[in-house]
Amino acid sequence: MRNIITALFLSSLLFATPAIAGSGHEHDKDGGHSHAQNTINSEEAATRAAMKVEQLANKGQIDGSWAGLEAASIEQKRYKNGPEWVITFKNGKVRDAAKQTLYLFFSLDGHYIAANYTGN
């Protein structure tokens, strides 16, 4: 019986797939994995927001006249879920006065959150 258990154990080692880490990841200075998120600066926030406005305009989610506009203001605001970048665009070509200001919200590490015309 002992020989059968030993044989089964050894054969299971032959068929087990070893877990091997692949390339494409980094280690921090202590040899561990770093999951820290880097905060982007205001210029990077404005660049990402302009690209997102372009994308929203191309998809027809906002008027095409928004494409190519530069940010009117960039600021960090604190909300209940934490601080966010708020990038504001102004567009006088839009007839509806309530929709002449577009607000885009990004996390501090640069991920798009939302866009609206209210700023809330």
C-alpha cells in the first residue's frame, strides 16, 4: 500500500504544471511587487482630458465642436470618495447655455471617472 501511495505521489509531480512567473512586471527596490499608483500632474491630467473629449466627440456622446478645445481650468477637488482631478472645458459654439461648460473627472492616478455639464 505504501508503494502505491508513493507511486501516485511521484506521478502527480510529473503531471503538475509548475507556476512560473512571466516577464512584464516590476519589482520594487526591496524585491517585492509594487502596486503603488503614481499621481499625475495637472499637465498630464489636461492631456488625458483633451484626449477623452476627442473620444467622446468622435463617438457622438458630445457635440463634435468640443473636439480640439483646450482645457479652461484644471484643479483638484475633494469629494466623498477622495480627491479627483476636475478639468473644465468651455465651448461658446454650443447653443444651450447649460451645456457650454463640460467637466471631466479623473482619479489622481489618471483614470477617467466621468464627464458632465454640472460639475457635480
